[in-house]
Amino acid sequence: MKKKSVWSIRALMIVLIALCVGLSAMLWFADRTLFWIAAPFVLFAVLPSAVLISTFKKQLRQLLHRLSLEFGTPKSNALYHFPLPVVVCDFDGKMLWYNDLFQRMVVDNEEMIGFNFEQLSGHHLDDFLEENGVQLTYRDKGYCVYGSQSEEDEGGLYTLYFCENTELVRTAEEYQLSRPSVLLVMIDNYEEVFEGKKESAKSSILGSIDEAIEEFMGKTTGFFKRLNHDRFVIVIEQRHLQQIIASRFYILDKVRELLKEDRTPVTLSIGVGSGGKTLAESEAYARQALDMALGRGGDQAAVKTPNGFDFYGGVSKGVEKRTKVKTRIIATALKEFIDQSENVIVMGHRFGDLDCMGSAIGLARAIRKLGKNCFIAVDYKKNLATALIDRVIEAGHDDLFIHPVDALDIITPRTLLIITDTHNPDLLESPGIYEKCSNVVVIDHHRKMVNYIDRAVIFYHEPYSSSASEMVSELVQYLGDFKLGSLEAEALLAGIMLDTKNFVIKAGVRTFEAAAYLKGLGADTVSVRKLFSNSIDSYQRKTRIVSGAETYRNCAIAMGDFQCEDIRIVAPQAADELLGISNVDASFVLYRTGTTANITARSLGAINAQVVMEMLGGGGHQTMAATQLENTNLEKARQMLLEAIDKYLTQS
């Protein structure tokens, strides 16, 4: 049948040529003018056809010769009766021959001679020469296809063998879908939610939470168990976890609505562990994910993945923890490390601001009052709080500061490094100091990032705090029987005022308690306010940025498309100013430093600035975040920002 189809094409071409010649002969006798008009067209059709037929005959003879060499009678019979489907292709992928099993089992008796197998399979023929073959799915059947090639250097034939494994593939898929995943669920603010409530009200709220989780679990084949008053464990199959992820953990929204009108709404944090070799390993992943969710402020789900974590939720403000038990415990442990150390280095992030430097100055002065040598590693030329540093130097404490390069020389095996206002190793003032110190303490309030310092002996992380200065103000009260002076108190108060926008944003009860403590130490608010003063040039630059702002989906966006030395100070101030515009929930200011596009984000809380910036590779806090886009111009950065805002609002 295959041979007939080949020769029928050849016969058809010969008949068509004969018809053309015959019609031309008739025109010669009927109308020679028409003959001369038609002659070129006939020649144009006949001559190439004759060449094609000749070439086709030559190629066919070569093909038959190759096939006879490759598949002599014994080999041909062996392949034809081979117990697996077999197909033979040429170097270009055309199917030249296949056995009966291939035609019946693989292609359902269709004629496939001449079809290109590479286009059909989506793989190059050389892929099938690998030892493990290639997994293919064709017409709802699975095959593992192995290949071999003839010994010719070029143009050799490929022989492909098909091993059907449809059931094996389905079994493997079912195995993966049925793998257990562990979810650890925690009520974020248990003590705050139930504070002052009657037992009947507590039972009602807990019952509502249980009902919400039961309904959430009702669509799965898993189970959940209450571990204690505020924790649950859930075990479900991978197939149902995929559905939950697709729904973006709607249980978070449902629980958040339970006490929506209450002063302190109830929220959940969920840590998800899957893909572990054992159930215990998945549970360990879930614990890591839960810690990450809590470290980012709660009210969200964190899913442990091979590349880090995926996050869902996080739309509400974190609820402040009223108790200071953790602070006292951390202070006790920190004092022990200070006593055991030879010297102490305090360090913040690059381009330190008033919160970074205020917390560092307050902590360093407290440690010196404990009798330990303590220095602040800072690059004065790359700092945004030089006014505060100058004030400390003028007070006679110039020996408190040390350049990061010089700090490397005083590090010993017993040096204690305290990092304030950041937990990201990529943002440190000096990565070299961090790498050289074996004992590291972290004090930070920013929401936890995937890339965090993971070798700290103390990791004091409070995303509910307004600032690092607030955290240090509480710590120093438990470090020893001493009092800080007005200079240190003003430094700490300046840090608090910066991050709370003068006690407007993220200022909780403990924030005001810390401010009252600092005021009691002699902090002068007028003196602190002077640290925020700008020159007339800086004020004009800020006004220039604000005046060029545009609004997009309740966000104010401005670009500082000019270079100046204090752009890192002016841009955040402009972002703060933009929040004062009506119907603006968040502000974004873009500016350049060299070939890098920087984005400073501010929010009143309705939009999570951190999540938006994380989409662009940055991070920060719910109300204050930033990112840097290397080798990116401002217009491209603006377009990326708009896409991130759209994505965030769509997901929210």
C-alpha cells in the first residue's frame, strides 16, 4: 500500500505533463498565437516537474539501497516481529518505516510514512539516544522511548523503540498527589484577642475558629488536631494542598472576618511543609514556614519550597504584643554574651538612617556603661544620619565610632557583633565584619525576609515593634542598674519618630511607653526635631519630586529624575509627603543612583508596601519598604512597579 501511494504520485505527475504537452500540440494546430503565449508557461511547469521526477527516482533508489543495507532480511524480520513498537527515521526526522505494533498501538492504524517524528514528539532525535530514554505522552498513552543510530557518520538512520508505561506514569502521579503535607496553624494574637473576655465569649470565638477550620478541611481527605489553646496541626494530601494554594488560603480571610468589628481581630498564621522524604521532615518544613509567617507579622501562610518560601495573605496590620516577658529574657541572655565577650561591635545597615544609628548609639552607650569596650562600625560618608553622629561627636564621644575597615583589626574570637535595624546579610554596613565574627546578635523589627541571618546566637525579631530604637529602649531597661543620658535618649527617640512618622504610623502602646521612658531620661523633643531639619536646597528638591507625582489605583508615584548628594534622604521624605494626599493609600518614589533604579515605598497600612517591593526583589515593612533594580532606567522601573501594584491588588 505504501509502495502504491509512492508510484501513484509519480504516475499522476507524468499524466499531468502529458496533458500539458498534448494541449500545447492542439494549440499549435488551432492558434499559433495562443501557442506562443502558452508555451513559456508550459515549459515553466514541465521542466521542473521532469527534474523533480528524476531527483525523486534517484533519492528513492538511494533510500531503498540504505534500507537494504540497514535492514537486511534477518534484521528486517526481527524488527517487524519485535515485541515492542518500532519506528525508523532518517537524519531529518522523517519516518521511513515502522512495524505493525507501532501502527496498531501507537498511531491507531494511521498512515505516518513521511511525517516528521521530531515535530510530532517535540524532541530532537538525539534526545532519544540517552541512556534513560525520553518520556512521551501521545494520544493519552505514556511511553518511554529509547533510540539507537546507525554507524554512518552523517545521515544515519535512527531506530526508536517504544515501551508503554501509561499505568506506571499514572501510578507515579497518584503517588505524588497522595503524598502527605503538614500544615501548622497558629492563632496570632491569642492573648490580645481574649484579654478581658468572658469564658463564654472565649468558647464562642474558639468554636467559630474550629468550625471555620472544619469547613476548610471538609473539602479534603485530611484531618486536623488541636495541639494546644492556640495551635493546630493539619495533614492533607498534596492534591488538596494544590487546591488550597490555588484558592490563596481563603481560610485566612474567613477567620479574619470573625471579629472584624472588634478592636483586636483574630488572625491565623499557617506554615506549610510538603515534599519531605518522611512525614517528620515535612513537619520540620512546616515549622520553618510558620516561623517565617510569624516573623513577617502573621495573618498569612508561608509555603516551604525548594527555592525558599511562597507567601499568601499578610494584608492586615500586625497586632502589638503587650507582654514584655520576651524582652526581659532576651536582655538577660544578651547581658551574658556581653559579659563573656572581649569587646563589642554594633553595626547597622548600609546608608544608615536615624532609626539605625539611634538604636546603635543607645545600645553602644549602654554597653559601655556595663564596662565593655564597644564601638559602632559606620562609614560616615555613606550615612544618612550624619547630623546625629555629629551631635554625638560634639558631646565628646568621637571614640564611639569606628570605620568598618578599622573595625576588622579589633575583631577577636571573643568579639560580639550586634546588628541592629536589619536581618538581611546583603544589606549590612560591612559584610566582612559579619563574616569574621563568630558570635552574632540580631535586633530588628522589619518583616522577616527569606534571606535572613541564620547563624545568630540571639535573633531578637519583633515585626510588631515600630522601630529598632523602640526595641533597644526596652532592652536597656533590663541590662543593668544604670541610666542613659539625654543624648542617648534623644538618639533613640529620633529613631522612633522617624519610623512612626511622628507617632502616626505603627505606634502602639509600647511605642508610647518607650517614648515616655526616654522623655523621663531627659530627651528634648525640640532638640530631636532639629535632627529632621532640611536645608533650603533639600526642601526644594523634595518639592520638585512631589509636584511631579501621579496617582494610579490609589497610589501616588513620583520620579526624582535628577542627581544630588542627598537624594537618599529627599526621596523618603517625598514619599512621606505624598501620603498626605487625599485617597492615597501608598506612595512610591523612584530615583537613580548610577545605573541603579531605587524605589522607596510608604503606606498607611491599606496596601502592604513590603509585599509590593518583594515582587521587585526588595523588602522592608508593611508601611515602609524599598528595592533596588540594577541596570534599569527609571521608565522601565516605573513600568515594573505598575505591574507589581496590579498583581498585588489582584491577589488581594
